[in-house]
Amino acid sequence: MSDMTSSGQMLAADGTPLKTSLARALRRQKLRALALIAPLLLFVVITFIVPIATMLFRSVENQIVSSTMPQAVELLQQWDSATGVAPDEAVYQALYFDLFKAAEAKEHTKLGTRLNYEQTGTSSLFRTSGRKLDDVGELWQDPIEDIAPALKDGETWFAMMSGTGSNTVLEERRALWASLVEEPFAGDVGITISDEIAQMLPLTTAAYADWAIYEAIEDGKDISKRDPWEAVYAGLGLDLRSDATVRAVNAYTGPHAADLQLLTANLDQMPNTMFKDAFAEMDEDWLDPEVWEAIKIYSPNYTSGYFLNAVDMKKGVETAEMRPENQQIYITLFKRTLWMSLVITASCIILGYPVAWLLANLPMRTANVLMILVLLPFWTSLLVRTSAWKVLLQQQGVINEILVWLGFVDDANRLILMNNATGTVIAMTHILLPFMILPLYSVMKTIPPSYLRAAKSLGATNFTAFRRVYFPQSVPGIGAGSILVFILAIGYYITPEIVGGTDGVLISNRIAYHISSSLNWGLAAALGSILLALVMVLYWLYDRIVGIDNVKLGG
């Protein structure tokens, strides 16, 4: 029941305005509907949206260079690769401290692997150099300990570096560690670094803070009695090369000032080693401008390099450029994938249409038996079916043996049906054929036989009746099957890998290779993103030309 106010407004039974009551009821109905679909929505987000978003992010992600070599990358921005010479000493000095820390955390090999995708040989360069960094630090450690024996003792270093201060350096280095190893590195380091020491010996303090954080948090050790890394001695040696630092040390009166002043009094015994020379001695490739150019190009946190590689291009200092012709493979693979997927789809239509028609028009008992034969491949492993085709198609296989026995093929000229595109098309057509037959059958089953009889009664031939009456009504099934087969074909990689050889592999095989073998997930993500975009474009074209509303699965 409803009533009306003096102003003419309709009221619900509970006295609230009817419009408000209806809006509230509609809102409750929508919330109930949302609650019902929420589990499915959550499932789609977790299993579909999140993986796609992750893939898209990986295709542009590139933080590994800047997080592993933060100081060197910053200085490298001032270097002009057009000069054709390696960077100056400051870059090599920053490289030493960045790489030493990364090597201790076993992260330098990951950087080498990343850069090796762009510059061949970089992986071994980083790996071998990481093993020799201790030797470079010992060039300073040995004379420092000879001049001031107290600095052999970790307790001396702890007492000298401790004091009062804001621990700003410690927190800055903690943030760099967290960026490098992708861990929070939270916790008490067990030291307050003296601001006076930090200002007087900046390189020493930074290296000591790096060591203290890693030793205390990652390894869980008490740093007060442990000897620091060789890089700390290198930092001290470099700090003492500055005249201003020498004067500050001579005026210093804090803990172990006498030991530091022993070093300033014997600077002639300190090495004059340049880091550029030290790295060149490790490996001459460190003087190669192309190595540094690759580091500089891929130093930003996000890059288009993966997408450029996916279309046979490479990122340059200024602009992108095509790769040499002998390195261009991905555009060819994309074209081959699209073409072969279309051929496989067409093959499935040609072979599947008559089978579906038989299933739809034969008596139920016979149709059920044939349907079991159509579904039988689903009960057999994909790997087994593909391997069976390998046996059938090889030159000494069953098909060639029968053709030779029948005299259609000479024994010396057996057909090459495997390790090429032919083998891939044959095997994949067999594997995907049921996905074409089932949608066709479901649509054909709904077409009344009386339509064809009516057409024939009006004078149409069998062919005319099929072409003008039956076939148009089966087109929605062709559309549904074609989309299903094409999308499955474009992403297959097991069957092409086994029977395709060099000429029959698809772009999905390269994606699988980069995920499981080369571990170049960024390039794999870029290739997958481009493939997804191509499928979406083709889907859009299909909708514009045929109309997605015409795709049906019966009914």
C-alpha cells in the first residue's frame, strides 16, 4: 500500500517517500548481485588481471642497473660516449665500491646477466671481476696495517668509527642496501657513527657503514670485534689523498687519532694505484666504451629496450636503430605465427565442418559413437599425441613407408614432413580439430532440417539449399570455432618445439625459451605483450567485419 502526502509525493508502506524506498531497494539488490559475483571477480583478478599487469610491468622494469651501481650510474651520466674513450677515474672509483658491495651480496652476477642481453660478454666480465675486487682492496690494506698495526683489529675500527651523530650516513647506506637486495634491512646495526669521522673520512665511513649493515643485519654478527671489508681500507687510502683530509686528521683528537696520524706521516708508503688501471688489469673490456655505453643506456629504472628488442631493434644513446640483418628474428617469428595460426584455423574449418555436419545429422546412436571418437584425443596426453606425430612424419616413419610401399614416392626422395612448418601445421591441426568441431556441432544441431526440405521443395538444388540456407546459419559456429582455434594456435609452443624444427617454431617458443632457459623475463614479457596486443587487434577487426554478436555456441 502507498499513500500520498499533501504535496502530492507518493509514500511507501513504512511512510518513507516511494522514490527513496525504491532507490534503497535497488541499491540492496545491486549489493546482493555484487556479493554473488565477488568470488568470480576476485578469481579473474588474481588469475588474469594480475598476471597480465605483472607481465606488462616486467617488460619495462629495469631497476637492477641503478640499484646495483648507484654511484657509478650517477657519475656516468656526465660521460659522453661519442668521445670513443672510456669514462674517467671517478667513475671507476665509484664502480669499485658499488661492485664490491654487490659482489659480497652475490648480486653482481645478476647485473652481468641483465647487461649481457644487450652486450655479449658482459656476464663473464662482471663474474670474473667480482672475484678480484678483494685483491684491489688489499693494495691499500697491507700498507695501512704495516704503518698502523692497530688497524688490523676490528675493535680499533669500531672504536674509531663510533661516536655521536645523527647516523644519516648509516640510514642512507641502509636504503641503498634495501634497493640492491630488495629486502628492508631493518634492525639495529649496533653502532652510532661519529659525525666528525663521517665528515672527515667520507669514503671510509660509507664503506664501513656498508660493511656494518650487511654484517650485522644480513649475517647477524657483532661488528664490534670483526675486521671490516678490504673496501674500507681502500676508502681510507683514497680519503688520505686529499690535502684537506690530511690537515683534518692531523688536527683530530678523537679515538685512535694517533693511528690515523701515523698514516698521514707515512703517505709515501701508500699506493698510488688508479682504479681505472686496476679494472683494466682485471679485464681489458673495462676500457671498452661499448660496455660503458650499454651500462649508460640501460641505467634508467624503466626502459623501452625490451620492446625494441622484441621488434628486432635496439636502444641507442640518442635513438633506436635496427639490429643487423643476421640478428633479426622476432618480426619473422611474429609473421610466421600469425600466418601458420590462420592456416591451422582454415585447415580445422575444412576438416571439421563435414565431421560436425555428420554428427548433427546422423541418428543419435551413431552420432554418440562418433562424438566419443572426437573427444578421445582429450583423454590422451598432449605430449603423447605430439610424439606420435613425430613417429608418423619422420622420413623413416609410417607415412613415408606407406607412400614408398604404394609407389607414390621414391625411396630416395622421401617426403620431409617434420622439423618444418608442414609438420607443425599437420600436428596442430589434429590437436586443435576438436575445438573446431564442438562449436560447429552445437550450432548445427539447432538448425531445423525442415529448412533444407523447404528450400528443396521450392526448387533449390542440394548445393543451393546448403549455400543459401544451411551455411549462413552455421556461420556463428565457424566464428566461435575459429576464434577458439586461432587463439590456442597462436600460443602453442610444445607441439612446434617437437615437430617444428627451425622453420616451424612460433613466437611462443621464444617466449618459453626466455622464461625457462635464458631467464630474460623482460624480453619474454615484451614479446607476450606484443602478442596479446596483436590478438586484441585481430579480435577488434573480427568484430568490425563479422561481428562478435554472430559468434554462438548453439541455442
